Amino acid sequence: MKLIKVALVLSTAAFFFAACAETKTTDTNRAANAVIVANADAQPTAAAAVDEIAASRTIYSESCVGCHKENGAGGVAEFEGKKIKVPSFQSKGAMNASDDNLYRHIAEGEEDEMPAFKDKLTEAQMRNLVAFIRKEFQKK
């Protein structure tokens, strides 16, 4: 009889400790998973921003440097066989223009002065190009 009581007490204690240990493990796993999920969310965002900047730099180099120059200073350039005066990205007009106005200028172009890029670039690429201009040349 004494042996049965001891076995019953030991098995009850074992079940109790197993239940407590299982809850702690689950809570620890939940906390660890929350940290992993939070970090997973943060890393792609930072990586995406870096990729967008790199992609915008490439687009700028391929499509804009000819007129706007490497440093965004603009100046005299040739467009469709005519000499044009390209404004600097640091000019008062460019600095004060809204992002939407710069986007429209890139998308629609300007007759006899700048080609339209709406058929060559996606909306996201043009919006990222505006952000690139703001960051790279206007330090905004």
C-alpha cells in the first residue's frame, strides 16, 4: 500500500513538472518566434530600400546622365539634335517641386526638352527615381 502511495505521488509530481515545463517551452518558443518574425519583417524592408536605390542609380546612369550629368547639375545638353538647357536638381524650382510634380515630369516629359518615360519605366521605378533624386542630389 505504501508503495502505491509513493508511486501515485511520484507520478502526480512528474505530470505536474511535465505540464509546467511544457508551458514554459511554449511561451519561450512563442517569444522566440515573435522575434524571428519581427526581424524577418525588418530585414526585407531594409534590403528592399537598398535594392530600390541601386536600381534607381542604374536607371539614372542609363537614362538621365546624358542630360542631367553624374552630379545632377544639368547644364547644356543635346536632345533630339537641339541644344537645351537642363536645370540642376538643386535649382529652386526642382527643390520646391512636389514629389508628384517631379514624377509627372519624368512620366510625361516636356516637349522638345525631355522625353517621357511612362512607356519605358514602371510607376514604381519612376517614384523610386524621384526618391533617388531627393536623396542623392537634394540631400532630403
